[in-house]
Amino acid sequence: MTMGQLGTKLKQARLDQGMSLEQLNERTKIQKHHLEGIETGDYSSIPGGFYVRAFIKRYAQAVGLDGDALLREHNNELPEDEPVTAPVEHLTRRPEKKRSSSGPVAESMPKVLVALFIVFILLVIWYFYLLSTSSNDVQPEEESGGVEYEAQPEQQPEAQPEAAEEQEQAPAEEPEEQPEPEEPKAQLELESVTGETTTYTFIGPAERQLEFAANGESWLTVLNDDGTELLSLARVFEAGETEAVDVSEEASVFMRVGDYAMLSIELNGEKVPYEQQRKPQNIIIRFDDAE
């Protein structure tokens, strides 16, 4: 078929429904100049073959046509898909990482507390022993000169350890009341930068939310491990628009960003940095729940 027949069918369907380009723009969230390019067969303003097909499919759905059937029928009129650098291994789970350095420290804390407690008890016993010994040394001098001192020095220290054991009982409960080591704070670690793809690892709570905010026009795709789009298909953001996506159930997410300078990304309130100044670029975040 000749060029332009796909755009002609879409335009005719729109006109049959009495729909203007402005109304179609509000329904599909596709910029008006992109819609005009689709109707005329000029796809130069649309960023890549993937988004040409996505926009055509959304246009067709909005005017009551079968987008998939149109794409198959007029495939020869469409530009080739732009390859997306998203290696399969980046979307698979990594082997379980070793625990952070705080793990061994947390495990050794009870042993350190027990050792300190034993030292403390020994010091208490030694203190009472010295105190009792000192009091026994003074008592013979206070007795009258001709009377033999009959009290045996060994008996007094024997009573003192019992008092020390009573003292031992109270602090013995203190280690149980010590607060447990704090859980590791959420952190986003840079894993690698390969080509146009930056990969991060997020260690934090199981409840996770991505938030996007635009200060200018930019397109964005967000996919999970299964390749399912988590945003509305091929979402184009305009200045001032925001959107949040719950990713608590996802093992990782793949994001392709059209213009990084116009779109900010936050994960649980923390900004996700752009390691590259590229248009477009990919960002992968893998999730590792903290225990």
C-alpha cells in the first residue's frame, strides 16, 4: 500500500466521530503535533519506531478502531523499532548478596554486653570484699584493751558475697532491656553504568513507591520483570505533571527516559540521580528488601 493510507484511515475515523484534534489530544494525552504527523504519515517528530506504534495504537483505540490490526496491515508504512539497550540479565534477579558489614557487629553485640556485665559483677564483689576487710581491721582496735576479739574475720566476707549476689540480680536484667540494633536504613546503591543504561540496587522497606514529576515535556516508559507497562502506555509528561507508581510487588523496574533534564524520579521520597547526561537513557532499579 502507498504511504499515508494508515493516517488517512485514522483521520477519517476521527472525523466520522466529529472529534477535533484538541479533543483527541485530551483523550489520548498525545501532543497535537504528533497526532498531525500520524495523520500525514510524517513520523519525524516522534522519538523512535516504538513510540510511533504506541501512539498509533492509542489513536486507534480512541476512535474505535483495532490498533493491533492496523499496525499489522500497514507495517510497511512504519519506521523500524529503535533498539532499546536493556540486556536480559539486567532484568533477572542477582544471586543473594552478602549481608552488609553491620550484620557481624550486630551479632557480636550480645557477647560484648555479657562480657562487660561479668566484669561489672567482679568489680562489685571486689569492692564489697575490700569494704568488709577494711571494717574488720578497724573493729579490734575499737574493742576494750583486755578482751580477746573472738569474731572470725572469715565469717564477715562470707556474708558480703550474698549481698553482692542481691546486687547482681538487679543489673542482670539490664541487657534484656537494651534496644535491639536498628534495622539498616534504606539506601540506593549504584551498581553499574553500561552504554546508555544505569543500574541501581535499592535496599530498604518492602513498601516502595516511584514518583515522577515533570518541569517540561518528556516521554517515559516503566516496565517490570515481565515487560508489563506500569504507566499508561508510552506516557508523555508535560510541565507540572506528576504520577506515582507502587512497585512494592516488583523485583526490579526498567525505565526509559526521553529527556532526563525535564523529569525527576524519586523512590520512597529519595531522589534517583542521573549518572549520565544522555537523551534518551535507561535506568534499572533492583529491589533487595532489608530484614
